[in-house]
Amino acid sequence: VAHDEMKTNLVQKGVDEQKIYATGIPISSKFLIHYNKNKILESLNFTDDKKTILFFAGGEFGLAKNKITELLKNLAIYFENTQIIAIAGKNETIKQHFEEISNEYNAENRIRVFDFTDRVAEFMYVSDLVITKPGGLTSTESIVSKLPLLIINPIPGQETENAEFLEERGVGILLQKNDDIDLALDGLLNNQEELDVMKRNVGLVTEYLRESESEVPMKYIHSKLGFSEYEGKLIYKLHKTIGIDSTYIGSYKIEPKGTMDEYLKMINEQVLGHTELEFALSLGISSELLAYIGEELGLDSNIVHIVGNSTTGKSTALKLAISCFGYPGCNEESLYGTYNGTNNALIKKLGGLRGVPYALDEISMSDSNNFTKFIYSLANGADKERLNKDSELMKKESWLTTILSNGEKSIIRSSSKNAGVQVRVIEAENFTWTKSSKHAESINRVILNNYGHFGIKFAEYLLEQNKEDLIKQYKYEKDKLSNKLKSINVYDDMTDRRCNKFTIIIQTALMLKDALNIELDIDGIIDMIISIEKESIR
């Protein structure tokens, strides 16, 4: 809630005190900036020898047309020592009335009329008084800007209470329905002592709200997933966070469900001993190792596309990989999505993922006939540059992770025939991922009710490791794989670059033994990689 009195009122109404925090109202940091007052006044063609009034008309519906037009008219006629910034918002009718008043009373040189504006913080900085209805946000922004308020037309309920709060503390004056407008304006604008007292009171209220805020226990939240830095320290964010006490508030369903024991039991009974599924498990977890050491090694995101008919278990393999991190069902809340959407929409799903995999089911659902640009965008790890409404360059979303895909057709053969595509995609074709439909059902039954456990455990392990040692191990495993491929003549000009991607998977498979006590068939996984590379160099 906004302040301690609101907390007291709620407690009196029976709300548990432990569940109420007086946090204040969040506002933009723009209202804390020290602007150049003279420069802003010059941009309005105003001078610094007159009182500046910021006048809010009340947005789309207005405060009450008659009241606000009468106020502006009185200011234009009787208070020539003022200059007015009149903001009509989305109300075109009010804007037109404001402009008519300005013209009719020859006040064009001291009335500036705006519709929507993002300069409110600047305008408050140079103003001496704000005329407004007492909405929570505008009132708070005014107080932080140390502005006295002339309050008009509060909506019954919360705004009436806001008006009473402001008036009781001497920071605002409520203009009642039958009050004399001229008298109210004269009492403020021609009484500098009254304005100065109100400004001092605003400072006291600001301090009171800040003290209330400082007593609130800090709670951290996050919407991006995977590795990031906080106060110079590397942290990992999933539903909970390693390195800081933070909780996820995004759209993905990643809160752990079920138990680690049930999940481990499924791994031991249904995955171990079946190399293709061990490979799939390594793929999912490899997103974390890639994000942890990938930047130092100059690596792109890994794209792995599984090709096969509907009976090969390819969807189960991808769901297994995703289940390490969150819900593996195929819907909007899952890290397991579909190709049913535009390429731009699919790419936006990846924004902020750094060490958490994402999967796309069934390429045939896509309307695209050529995936070349899509592949380059995925591997590049950054969204397109875009402009905001003010033609300013927006911050680009980025990712560094493992991107999984499947379908009955090849993504490489559905792209332009160039080397760039072939080095950016690992395509696994002609593998049987589950032994039978019963085998797939057994896995799916467990992972749909037990998920989100492995990812955070592996991240804990990673953060305990020396990054330089992991990079050395990566280089060793890459050289080892590259030499093996050369020795059996499975090698071309692009093999070395594909080895960058293969090595992350192999290294992850090796690390799972120490991290989670899961011993995979490393030789079998390498044989799969050799088979994939043989197909790639054809």
C-alpha cells in the first residue's frame, strides 16, 4: 500500500498485518533527475519571472468540462503573471477548448497546450503549482517533484481519500464544487508565503513516504531466465535464483513440480541404457554449460533439429530435455512450443534465455518454405534492432542457449544450400528415440508430473566450478573429437565449426556424473555424433 495509514486501516478491517507492506507508489526515475530549468522554459518559450502552472485535464474522460475550462479561462483573464502548461491527454474536445480559450483571450504566448506527452517529469520540475485530480500516480509524482497541488473533481472513493490525505498534510487544497475559483487561485498564486509553506510540507511528506519505504523488506523478482550478473556476481535464475533470493514472475511454467526422486527413478529406469535419450538429456542440460562458458569461447546458440516420422519418439526426446527446467507440455506457458506462429513471434520467445533451453515442435506447422533467415537469427542470439515511438533505438533482446526442434522434414533441406546453415544446425536424422509407444508413455507420464529439478541442480554445480578449468576441458574435448573424426575420415571444411557445438554436448554428458551422479554412455553419444557428422558431410 502507499503509506502506513492505509496499512493501519486495513489491519482494522481484519487483514493480516504480516501481509501488508507500505511500499509507496512506484514512479519513473525521470522524476528524480535534476533538469536544466532554463532550457525547458526556453523550449516552451516561457520566462523564469512568472509562476508556471501545470494543468492536467484528466485524460480521456476529462475532470469535468465546465470546471476545467472555467479554471483555464480565469487563469488566462485574471492571472497574467502566470504561464500554463495545459495537458489534455487523449481528450480532443478538451484540447480544442483549451486552444480556443488561449486564442480568445490573447494568451497564446503564455499557454502551451499538449495532448499526450512524455515530458511530464520535465514540466513538473519547472512548475510552481499543479492543478489535477488526485490520482495516486500523479499525486505521488507531484510530491516527489515538490509541487503543491490544487485538487479538483476527485472521483468518490480512493481519490476522495487521496485528496483528504493531501489536504490534511498541507500539501494540497481541494477545490470544492461551490468554492470561488478566483478566490482559490488568488490565495495561492498571489500569496508566496502560502506556496512556500505548502512546498515545505511536500518535502516532509516525501520524507515520510521514503521512511515508510525503507522499512519494507526487499523482495526481488525476475522475468529473464538463466545466467546474469547482479552486483558483479554471476547468478542463475530459474523459478528461484542461485546467488540472490528472487522469484520468477514471467509467463513460463517453471515452478518445480513433483519430486527429484521420482524424476531420478525415471531416468534410471527409462533413459539410461538408451543412448538416444541420454543424448537428449545432455542436449537440454548443455544449454547451461553453453551459457556459462560460451561467450569466452565465442560460441553461438546451439540449434539441434531432430528429423523423423511420428513413431520415432522425437517429441518425447525434446520433452525430456525441457523437463529438466520446467513444464514439458506443449502450450504457451511451456518452454516447449510449436512452429505455429510467425518467425518473429517465435524468436521473441527466446529473449532473455541464457542457459535455459527452448524447443519447437513439428516444423511442418510453419508457413515458411525457407528457414535460412530464421536459422541465422536463432544462432545470432539477438533480436532485430527496433525503434520506439520516439524513433529511439530500443534495447535488443538476446539469448545464448540450446534451441531444440523436430519435425518430419529436414530444416537444412528446407533452407538455402549454403555453408552458413550447415555449420549452425546439428541435424539428427534416422534415430529411434524411444523403444516403443509404451516406453514413450512411461516417460511422459513421469515428466508431466515431475519437472524443474535437474536444471537448478546442475546450475548450482556449474557455479561452484572454475570457469577457466571448464574452458580448458572444453578445448581438450574438442581437440579429442576433432582428431577422432579426422582419423576415421569423417571430416570436411565445416567439421571443425560443428565440433564447437558437439563438444558442449559431450562435455555436459561427462559432467553429469559429478553434478547429478548420472553416468551416461559417452562412447554411445560420440558414436551418435559421428553418425550425425557423416550425414552432414555428404
